[in-house]
Amino acid sequence: SPGSRQPSVLAVTALMDKFGHSYLCRYKACARRMEIGGVAGDDLHVMIKALVVDFAESNHGPPDSILIFRDGVSESQFAHVKEVEVQAFKNVAAMLTTQWASKLQGRDWSPKITYVVCQK
């Protein structure tokens, strides 16, 4: 919360099956007031990649769609945070398309990305 001396927590949770029974989470404490475009943005990229790889290994392929629920964003930061975070997912997709070239048989992996900002 604004003015807090507590560290922020960067966390990403991913559904690992189509039935909603299995989840994985990655999280990290970040410096207070860390901007998402800085080090936290790099950490986000690493977390997303790890979860997508885990999903692909469990389900014999990457997800067709990604639904992002985002909290803790002020209205003045909507566009910036969305741009940085959606781009992180797109960067992971591009990187994994290259790494999984033989598995994807020449197809690009371009999941449908839905981004929802939740507020009180």
C-alpha cells in the first residue's frame, strides 16, 4: 500500500490443467516501491517462462490462451503496467517458439492474451 515500508511481493500463479485442479506459483519479495518495468519486470519474465514450460511439459504443449488478473495498479499506471506485463508474455512466447521449433513443427506459439485489472 502507498507509504508502506513493507516489501512488495511479485507473484504469478498458473493453472496447470483444464479442470482447475492443479496450480503452480512463483513468487519473490521485491524492494519497496519497485517499478514493474525494472528488476521486477525481469523477474516476471523468468517466472512466466518457468510456468509456461511447466504447463507445456504437463500438457504436451503450451497453453492456447492466457488470462491475466492484475491487482494493485493505480489508474495512472494502467497503460504502462499493461504494456510491460503483456509484452513479457509475448517475449516468452517468441523465445519459446524458437526453443520449441521442432515440437511446434514450424508454427508460432501465439496464445490469446486477456488482461484484466481488478480494483476495489
